Amino acid sequence: MLVSATLTMFAIPLLAGIGARITRRPRRLENEDEVEQAPELTPPESTVLIVGFGRVGQLVAEMLKAHDQSYIAIDSNSRAVTAARRKGEPVYYGDAANPEMLKLCGVDGIRALVITMDAPGKVDEVVGVIRTLREDLIIIARARDDRHAERLYALGVTDAVPETIEASLQLAENTLVDLGVPMGLVLASVHERRDAFRKSFQAAMPEARRRPARALRARAPE
């Protein structure tokens, strides 16, 4: 019994290490196979770089294509990259917080960068790296809420779009229209409220980066 117990005590760490290697190996190989399906990184010249190609990034890409604006995208999810490339989308696997990856994707020549990731910390990191490479670049970033939006403006984004506020404005717009309020009045009030939020967020932006508020583009009241 003593010999058996002694052998077991010595064997447990060894067996645990072997087991960990066995469980990790298939997952690692699977991801490597997926990444290998993507061609070498040779992105074309593009107008916009999209960081994150989930549902939000894909919708942004569709809108850009509808208005004849070229783009490429980066995503750290190998499955998402493989699926997008099978559809012919110019999506590449990599970390957007890596300066070398951004340079390979042509960050020196793009006109705008759109960050669609839903991880606030990662969004902040990407903005910080981008600003070290391009001071003049237009950066539109997805924000979790108003506090996150203020933080992004302080980091130097051109525009931050808070999920909670945009969802609230859309709900209010639909509700008012369904109640019979004229569409023109509803759109004017929504634009006015959105600009008010933007001004409050931009108060955190460095003075040198601030710009005039956008003019309202509401339709005439019906």
C-alpha cells in the first residue's frame, strides 16, 4: 500500500501534464488549420479599415460597399476570418493592437478606421496604438456606454458611438412615430438629443482635437 501510494503521488503530476497536452493539441491544430486557409496578407489599397468583423463590422462593411467605399477588415477570431474569406470578403486574421499588423493592412494610407469590437478595454488599446501611428486619422469607435464614450474621446477618437444611447434613441424614435408624431419632428428631436450627448462626451477630448458640432439634417416637419 505504501509503495502504491508513493508511485501514485509521483505519477499524478506527470499524467496531468500529459493530459493537458492532449487536450490542448487538437484545439491548437484546428485554429492553425483555419488560419492557414487564408492567403498571405496582401491587402489592397482601401479607404476604411474595420477592426472586428462580427455582426456590427459586417453591417458597416455592407453600408460602405453600398456607397462604393473600399475597405479591409481585421479580426482575431480565426473562424470568423475563414468564413468571411470564403465569401470573398477582404478580412485578415490578426491583432489590431499590433502596430506591425496595422502597417501591413495599410494604416498609413487609409482615410478612416472603424472599431466595432464589444470589449471596451481592447477598443481603448487599439485607439492608443493607432494614435501613435496616425495623428490625423479619422477614428470611429464603438463604445459600451456614456462613460466609455468619454474615455474614448479623451484617448483621441473622432467619434464614439455608445450602444446604450443609440439603442435608447432608436427605441424613442420608433415609439414616437408609431404614436403618430410627425416623422420630421421626431428626427429633429433625435438629432438634437444626439448632438447634445456628443457635446457632453467631447468635453473630455483634448482641446486641439475638438471640432464644431454637426448641423442638424432633419427633414421638414410633416
